[in-house]
Amino acid sequence: MTASSILTLCDGAAEAVIVPELGAGLASYDVVGAGGRRPVFRPCRKPSAARPFDLASILLVPWSNRISGGGFTFAGKFHPLQPNLPGEPYPIHGNGFSSAWSVRNASAEKVELSLRSSGPGPFCYEARATYALDAGALSMWLSVGNLGPEPLPFGLGFHPWLVRTPGTLLQAKAKWVVLENSDHLPDGEAPVASRVEWDFAAPRALPADWINNAFLGWDGRATIVWSDRELALEMEADGPLSTYIVYSPCAKADFFCFEPVTHPVDAHNLPGGPAANGLTILAPQETVSATCWFCPRRLN
């Protein structure tokens, strides 16, 4: 990867750096201007030497998170899938995040990218993504179209690593939290109100220890306040993104992930079937898309 293959968007209020060859991920998203540079996402300042999970944000397509059981059964047919990351026993996050994307159009404030993929497993698809800045606000749009010969369940998501400090507060209303087992797969659900440490209906500090849970029945809005950085972030996601996942290993971490996604972990294999768990069944040539907006504001 060369420096010339890395794209920078800047509108005077914010800057976003995109790495098309590395999953069309973001290397950084910073507020800039007279008040100085303040990272919104955990920055990767050397994207030419990075791996996908070193980035500030990645795209999730044609599904989000893990799929258990060596694959999934749909319409009476089993579709095998292989693990795709070292140390991971299950395939995770599809392959969009690890593929090289093509740049369709690029300007100072907007870039459009695309990817055609045969695989993983039965998925043959075209994905498109757009990043755009407007007065410092970042919009991320992602779509996937089924190029294969038969209907299949597809999902989408965005996976930013946000800055975590001792003064970080999160607000994001949801109805249910999905519990996880030792393999990071679903292990039942509980009302969010019954788990006080995970109830982000009002601004709340992140748990001091491990969190890696999907939250269902999200209203599509979230607010993050960094009281010790004099910065806040308003987030909004459209209809398909009805689930979010929060991940952070501990309070000492310099990041946490807030992932707007279309479905919970292992939705392909959950009771009720894929469509009942947030995945979209796409017939050949059909598409589904989703958009997420990030609007930072200085508090001073």
C-alpha cells in the first residue's frame, strides 16, 4: 500500500482518512479547526502499515460478527463457512473489511467506493460505500446487492473504535441485551432495565470490566460525551440498523466499540430464522442499504 492510495476528506471542521485497499476502512476521523485536532475515533496514524483491526472504523458486509456451527442452513440447504481470522474459531464480520475496494468517485468532501466479491461461502455480492463530510459531520452509507443465483440472508454494519477516556459517557436506548457465552455467542436475552450496568437509557459510564454485548430494539440514536475532552458526539442510524454492539475489554483500554448493525451475533442460526433476527433475505439482484451519521460538537 502506498500513501497515494490513501484518501483524505476535509471540510475545514473535520477530517477523515480512508484506506480503500484495506476494506475501505477509516484510519481516522478527527475534529479539526481553530480549537485544534481532537480524535473522535481511535486514530491509526500509519495506515500504510496497518491491519484492519488497527483502523478507526471498518465496514461489515455481507454480515456482522460471528456465525457458529461451521455455517448456516437456509431454505433447506447448508452453507459452509470457514474461519477467517487467526485465533477465531468462527467466521466473523464477512470479508468486506479485509478486501481491497475500488474508488468510484472522490472529491474533497465525499468518496464513493465499491467491491465485487465471490464468497465467502455462498455469498456473491456487490457492495458500495460512501463517506461524506458536511460541517464536520460524517455520514457513512453502505449497501449490498446479491449477485448470486439464489436468495440468501444478508446483513450490514459499521464498526468504529471510539476514543475511551475516564470521562466517557454513553447514552443509547434499547429494550434487550443479548448475553454471551465463553465463545462470544448468544446465551439468552435480558431486559436492559434488569442490568443496571448496561442500561444506557440515560448517560452512563462504560463498565469497568469486559463488555461485548448486542443490544436489541435500539431507537437508532446515541450520544457519547467525553466530559474530560470537552467533546460530544451525536449518532443517528436509519431503520435497518436496529441493533448495536458495545465492546471494550476494560477501563484501561483507550477505545470502545459502538457498532450499529442490522442483526445480533449469529443471527443466521438463532431460533426463528435469519429474517426474524434482523437479516434481510435478498433475491438475486436485490439490494439492502443502511446509513449512519456522526455529528461531533465541541463543549467549550
